[in-house]
Amino acid sequence: MAVYKRTYRSYSGPATPAWSRFLILTRYASQGIFRSKFVTAMFALCFFYPLGCAIAIYLNHNSSVLSLVRVTAPKLFDIDGKFFLIYLGVQGTLSFFLTAFIGPGLVSPDMANGALPLYFYRPFSRTEYILGKLFVTARLLSFITWVPGLILFGIESSLSGTQWMSANLRLAAGVFFGAWIWILLISLIALALSAWVRWRIVAGALVLAVMFLGSGFGHALDVVLRGSKIGYFIDPGRLSTTVWEHMLGVETSATETLSATAAWIGLLAICGLCLLLLTRKVRPYEVVR
Amino acid sequence: MTPVIELDGLGVRFGKRDILNGLTCSLSAQTIGLLGPNGAGKSTLLNTLLGFYKPSRGTARVFGHDIRTATKHVRSLVGYMPENDALIANMSGVSFIRMMAELSGLPAEAALERAHEALFYVGLGEARYRKLGSYSLGMRQMAKLAQAIVHGPKLVILDEPTNGLDPAARQRMIRLVQEMKETRELRIVLCSHLLRDVEECCDEVLILKQGSIVHHSNLEEERSANRRFVELEALGDQNGLAEALQQLGCECAMAGGGRIKMVLSDGLEIRDIYRIAAEREVQLRRLNYRRDTLEDIFLKAMETTTNGRL
């Protein structure tokens, strides 16, 4: 081991580009995530459904298997908007639970330990901080949402041919953008709550509460107000489903549904509110006026 | 010396309260002490220099860079050790310091190397793989110092660095600050309410009271300016001795108990006092040069009315 002369010396070497520094935060925050066996197991569990879908798509095109189970139809099921809507619903739910577990651990330790001044006295902005933390969940959730979704689309395209692919490009775009909307929404909710509630477990419980209580109250409100659609705006899950249906070109089964534009506005309002909550809390010091 | 910090009518207002009232001065020493009672605005001044608070009027410059317009550049030149606990408990010392170095712009390899060096430098070499949560208070203070210097800043701001330290740990911290000062590779701003810390480390001192500057001076000059202040204790005709000294141009004041406080006139030496005392058959029992301590300077400053200017 080298024997260092223990004296102060300044640094005059090269510096990393400023735009990429938020990724440092992502890298360090991601390291701690898989220390938890529960998160690792849950993350692995999230791949079961896409794997099942891939097998189903393969079998759907395998005539010998179809004849073995005595299916006379050319296909067991259609790969269409509804298929990907269910896919997004399942993976979205799993990714939400994962976020409820991971998200609160991203900001609350920095807040609880009072570490924010140490980040922000450096040439590192609050926007970069939020982006860095957001990227932790965004990267992780991408692996279980749109990445396998596009792989499924690719498998189906390779088996059905380019004609199917070109006719259904909307599905790929729907899966990609639909998943990103969901990722952003739940990540922002988790980060905002973890910034306001410094106790990690409570923040996690609040993330779950926002989703489930929001859904419950939303439905109750619509029932009480008979035909009102106000309940949608406190139910992020229903808003997302409405947007997904629109993106994937699926006709909704619900009788009273919100328009896609209104759902977009609702989602943007929730994201905006979360960003507002984040920017109010993610500060080096709180000013008591 | 080039100015480290220039305050130009700097004012900070929270709601309807003026926290800093148009501070104006230029600080250029190697080590600058920032003093003041609780609530004087010391931490607010530091946080404003770091860009955490927006000035309501005026501005400040760090190494000539305006804190309003070149905040990011100013931050790239500064290392900051906050007063409060600010370490992430579940990270090891070395990975935390490395992350902080990387956030300051150091490449990963250089950051790791410097994190090890900084931790050895502050005396945490053996504990660098331990979780920060398991560090004692003294160790946490040292870790905060390590993160402040790991990226090789030109200016280090230390906010109450000896807070809560036992005498041995305090001495270690002061020694480190003095060593850093001696390298002359960086300037230091030491904010403390402990006068002894500032006296041991600083060349220049800025004293704040109720958000205004009440004293700003070079400590060495201040001390040498008081070299001719003498306190003596005499037995015999003290009044006669005082009168004789006054006739030679000294300013004398009787302090009771046979003590005389005086400021020597130009050209008058100590042996002249002995000579005059001998002529008047007065015994000199004790004679001290009485230099103004920082405590005297501080207490005088606290009596000063605050107008924001010197």
C-alpha cells in the first residue's frame, strides 16, 4: 500500500461533464436497492408475467402444440391492444408495489440525515438531484415494463411477419409511452411523499394509501355524485388506464368514462403537484419566515 | 492578497425580517474568522455565499465571482462543512466521501483516490470502511471536514467545526485547520462562537451583531496596535507616579488596588517607568504588557451600535 504524505493538496485534474453528474446519484442510490432480499425477490417476480406472455405468444404460433391440445382455430388468442393493456395493467401493478418499497428510501434518508446542504453547495442543482433520484426508479421499472413489453412486441412481429408489425406499430408506441407515463407518475408520487415524510416505512405506507384510498374514494365519489367523473381525478390508476386505452386503441368496457384529454390533464396535474411538493422540500435549508 | 470574499451592500430578508443589513467589506486573509453571538447572521451569511439564500439587496463576490450570476462557478471553488449533522448514516465513510467528490466533478478513479487520502488526512483512515452511522461525534466532524476538502477547493468554509468536541478532538481539529492554512493552497473561513478557535487559527476577523458588521480587522495588526498598553501595580505614591508619567505624555488611569493602566507615549520605554518609579521611591510590584485578546475585541464590538458599516 502506498504511503501517502498526509497533507492537503488541491485538485487540478480533469472534471466530468456537468450534464452527466445526476447519474452519479443514480448509481449510488441503485447500489443499496438490491441489498434487500425482498426487493431482489420482488424484482425477479416481476419477470414471470412477461416470460409467461412470451411463452404464450410462441405457443400461439406453434401449430403442432395447438393440434396437440386439439385447437382447431389458427390462434389461441389475438395479440392486440387488449393483450398489451392487460400486460401494462399487470406490470404496472407490480412496478407500483416495487416503487412503494424502493421510492421512500431514496429521498427520506437524505432529509432525515440533513445531507441536502452537502449536495447543493457543490455545482449540483436541485433539478439534477430530483432527476438523479427519479432515474433510479425509472431505470429499474423500465426493465419490468416497456423493455419486456417491446420484446413481446418484437417476438410477435418476428412470428407474424413485418405486415403485422407495420400494422400494429401503435401498440409498440403505446406500450413505450404508456409505461413511461406510469413510471413517471408513481416515481414522482413516491419521491414527493418520501420528501415530506422522513420516516421511510410511513412514506411507503402513504404511497400505497394514495393509490388504494384514491381509487376507493374516487369510486365512492362517482357513485355518490351519480354519473360524476370527479372521482377519476383522485384515482391515478383509472386515469392511467384511460390514457393506455386511448394509446393502444382499446375500446373501454366502462359505461361512464373520462375522455383521454381529461385523463391526460389529470395525470399532468398529479405530476405537477408532486413536483411542486418536491421542490418545496428538496432545499438545502428550510427558511422559517 | 486578492480578496477572497467581497460583500457589497449585501442584505438578506426572510419575510419581513432583515437577517443581514447591507454588509460591506472585503476579506482577503488566508484564514478568516467569522464571529458573532447566536442569531447574528453568521450562518445566513455563509449560506448566502453558497447560494442557498437569495440576497434581497446588494451582492457578494467570492474570488471575484458574483454569487448572484456565477453561483455554479462559486460552488465549484468552495468546500463547506456545515454545523449540523449531515452524513448519510448507512453509507461507509469512503463511499460517502467518494460520492461527494464525484458530485463535485472528479472522475470516479480520482474521487476514490482522493476519498482515501482525505480520510487518512483527517485521521479516519482506519475507520473508512465503517458505516458513518457508527462514527462518534468527533469522527463525524472529521468526516464532514473530509467531504469539504476532498475535491480540492480553493476556499473551505467551516461552520462551527469544534462543536461538541472534547478537548483532545478540538485540538486535533484546530491543528488540522492550522495545517491546511500552512499549505497556503486554500483559504479558510472559520465561523464559530468560540473565540479561542478563531484566535488560534485566524488572521482576519469579521464580527457580526444583529445582521450588521460591528468589527472587521486584521488580528495581527490589532494585536500589535495594543503593544504599548501597560498595566502596572505599584506600592507607594501611585498618584505621583501617574502624574509624572502623564507629564511624559502617557495616558494613565487608576484602576484601584494600586494598579495603574497606561498607554505608553511614543519614545517612552519600560526602563523609563522603572527610572521614574525609583526617583519617587515607588515600588513596582508587577508590570505587564496588556495585549487586547480577541475576547476584548469581541466585547468591545458587542458594545458597538449596529449600522451595517464600519
